[in-house]
Amino acid sequence: MSKLKREQVNLTIKKKSKWGVFRDNFELSMMLVPGIIFFLVFSYIPMLGVIIAFKDYRNNLGIFGSEWVGLRNFKFFFTSQDAFRIARNTVGYGLVFIILGIVCAVAIAILLYEVKNRLFLKFYQTTMILPHFLSWVIVGYITYILLEPNMGILNQIIKFFGMEGINWYLEPKYWVVILPVVHVWKSVGLSCIMYYAALMGIDEQLFEAASIDGASKWKQICYITIPSLIPLMTVLTILNVGGIIKGDFGLFYNIPRNVGLLYPTTDIIDTYIYRGLQTGDDIGITTAVGLFQSFVGFVMVVATNKIVKKISPENSLF
Amino acid sequence: MKSKRANLPVNIFFLIFSLGFIIPFILIISSSITDEQTLITEGYKLIPHKFSLEAYKYVMKSPGQLLNSYKVTIFYSLVATAFSMVVMTLMAYPLSRSSYKYKKPVTFFIIFTMLFSGGLIPTYILMTKYLHLQDNIWVYILPNLANAFHIIVIRSFFQGLPPSLVESAKIDGARELQVFYKIVLPLSKPVIATVSLLNLLARWNDWNTALIYIRSKELFSLQYLLQQILREVQFIKDMAESSPVAGISINLTQLPSETIRFALCIVAAGPMLIIFPFFQKYFAKGLTVGAVKE
């Protein structure tokens, strides 16, 4: 019966030719033209440009004139002593930033939920989000005031307690703490407000019912609040997981002020590539590093999304 | 009453927490209004021991470079935001229409740019060798005309509009472009405001475009100028020397270079810091609207 119906429908609706489909969608397609040209020129052509990674690039010979060298650039980079350092720093900070970011933002959002006074709430939210509107350059000014060895606030405090001031810009070991603190300071406000918005969506009756049943505040947080934030946490984590390998150039360039002595703990892939561009030699190797970075980031996002899709399809990104 | 008492520790925590965000700004302001000598001998202080507006006087005396960077930044921020909104809304509209035949491949074409990129070096070679955008004001604008994530945000909003509106207009014989700007755009003011603000903020805070592509001082963006000033005192001296005010000779050895830095920082960053927080809710919304799902 149903088969018969389908055939009838097929008879009445004539299959359109390819040309017909194109004509029907012509107007809408025309609207896409500026955007498509943009992405072709500024995203896809540079993607083709990664062939430089497989060439011995010479500026005077151009991309096409330069000689093919296969994987030599990659080999050269991975056997250099820089490779381990920048890979460790990039991935290490990336992981710390993601975990610290989620923990801080969720914890503060949960605390913020306890603030019932509208005026106070507004005040806390506004101060928290202020750093979001600052460029890394201005954040650089702020860290400079704090860390400047002779006049800086931190050393004034240290000296006040009778200890020797520290020359922060010469000591790599402190930056393992400084950079995550600065990162959280700049980003926690916005993500906290997003989590707070998600919390506002929870049905208050859940909490009331739980407290009637004798659940402590802590239990309520563990069994109601945090589970309801998990969808947002997954989406933000997938969005950020590519960032584990893609460092924030603004942070790592402006805050340690490109001081060579600090490279052991502040040099990441992005600052390394930028320096490669500055010096202009080894363009092939630098491109290879960039390609490696893009590729690993791509694989990580797609893989995370796949895993999330397996566990809970509704939380996956695409 | 009980809930209020439970709130006290939370409020104390947040008051201290907010200080962590406010004090840095006070530090910059107070450093800019401290007497140079006092600053150098006593260090940065939360409240200046010896008050002085000398730094601001110097900035106002020779505002040439600062004014120029302000102009450049305002120009490219507005132009880039306007152009990119046109490109992005035009692109989001067909993708929001369920009847559009090439929706899937085009969406993939856009999302792929979020996942993979050619990297800095190929982009740099393209921009300088082939597009000749080095030292050109368009370098601030053209590479930022569209952003995959923002297009998806706009498309998601369009999809939320009642489809019957579009259908009835089509039955009345409206062309797609007419439907787009007479019906869809006027209904989409919230998302347009949000994405425009995100774009504007990103352009305003752009310092790395100039770092990579701009060499001539006339085209420095505000943030890049600030970065140069933080890096080298030389910049402040250059500014003082090129002072357009005739007859005023500035003794370069007495130039309050430390305090000038922070005065410039305030003059350059202040206005936006006052304006943007008013649009706070749009920024938080802009990120949550982005349901990238098909």
C-alpha cells in the first residue's frame, strides 16, 4: 500500500534536473558569494600554502620555485632541542588552563548563585567581566606594575616582610604560576557568567525538594547543580580542546614581554612561530611547526567530539 | 532572615574577590597621577604620595601620534564591523533556510575553517607577497570580514524566526533579497547587536595585526602603540620631539617617562572601558547563543 503511494508521489513530482535545482537556489546562492570568496582567499589559500612545510623555502624563488624536501623540515624540528620545550609548554599550559578555567568558573558561579541581593550581584558580575574588555597589551601594563623588580607592587610587599625582592623577569620558575593566574584573571568572569546563566535555568523546586528530604548544601551541589551544568561544560570543553595545542599568543607574548631568559617556561608554539617569522630564516621549518599544530588541533577536536557523541549524543558539537 | 545570614560569608568572599579586579585599574590610574620622582623612589602605590598631573600635560601637549592612532583604530573598527556584518548576515541567511539545496556543503565549508588553518607563515606570505596588504590600512579590515563561529551564531538566530513569515512573503512574490532585508533583518536586531559588539571589541583590541603587518607609524593601531610605549621609552621621546606646538622646548632628560606610559594607557583604553561594560549582557549572550548543532 505505502509502496504504491510513494510511486504515485514520485510520478506527480517530476524530478528536477541539476540545472533546475541550481536555478531555484540561484538567488540564495548569490548571497553567499562575498563570504565564499572571503573564506577561499583568507582561509583556504593559506591552507594550500602549507606545502611550504615540505619545501626548502627561498624568498627569491617563491613558493612554487623552491625545492621539495619531503619531510626534512619536520625531521629537523623534532630532533631540535626546541621541540620538546615548546611542545611541553604549549600542551602543559593548555591543559592547566582548561582544567583551572572550568573549576574556577563553576565554583564561582555556584557561589554567585547564593548571592540574592540584586545590587551586589550586578556589582560582582560587572567587576568580574572587566578584564574581558581589555586587550592583552593593557593586561601587560597591569602585570608590569605588579612585577616590575624595583617599583613593582609584589616586590614592595615582599620587602615589607623583610625578604629579598625577586627579579621576576629573570626567573623562569615563577612563570609556571604567574601565567595561569593571569589567564584565569582575564577569562574567569565571562565563563562564570555563562555558567551562572545556566544555573538560573534550574528549577528551584529541585532544591526545595532536596532540602525537605534533608540533603545538605554540599549534596545539593553535587547532585543537582553540577549535573545540570554538564552540557555547557562539555560544549565549552570541546570548543577549548583544540586550544590545548593552540596557545594564546597575546598572553604568552605580552605578559612575559618576550624575555629570552624566560623561554624555558614561557615559550610556546605560537611565540616560536612568530619569532621564526621575525628572523625570516627557516621559513620551511616554521611552517612545518604550524602545520603540525593545526593538524593535531584538528584531530583533537574531531576526536573529542566523536567520544562525546558516543557517550551522550545530545552534548556533541556537530 | 536565615538566608541572609548564610549569605554573609559569600558576600565577604565576593567583596575581596572583586577587589582583585578593581585594584589593578586603580594602580594604573594612581601611577599616572603620581609625581615622576616620587614614583621612581617609592615605587607604584595604590594611593599616590605626591600628586602630579605632569604626565597628562605632556600627553596633551603633543598628542600627534596618539590622536593618529585613535583615528586609525576608530576608522578600521567601524568599517570592519559594518562590512563584516553585511558579509556574515548575507551568508547566514541562505544557510538558515531549510529549503536551500546547498546548505550542507556550504556549512561544512565554513565550519572547516574553524577546525583547520594554514597557520601564520602561509597567511603572511599571501598577505604580503600576493595581496600587498603590508603597511596598508585594509590589512586591519579584509582578513576579518567573516568569522565562522559568528556566522553560525547568526544562522541559529535566523532559524529561530517563524518560517511562515518567509513563506508568506515568498507567496506574495517577494525576492529573496527583499525577504532578507525587509523581514529577517529587522527581526534580528538582538543577534546583530551582539555580534557587532563582539566584532567591534575584537577590532578595538587588535594589536597583533599591526605587530605583524604594519611598519609605518601613521598606521599604528592604538593597542600596538601602547605596546610599543610599554616596551621602549624611546617612543615617548619621539612623541615629545615631534610636538606640533611651536616654541615649546621639552627637556628630554626631565621627561616623566614612567608616568607618561600610564597616562597614555588611561587615555587610550579608558573610553572603551567605560562604554563596553554597559553592553555586558550582550557579550555573555553572544557566547551562549552559539549552538553550533545542525
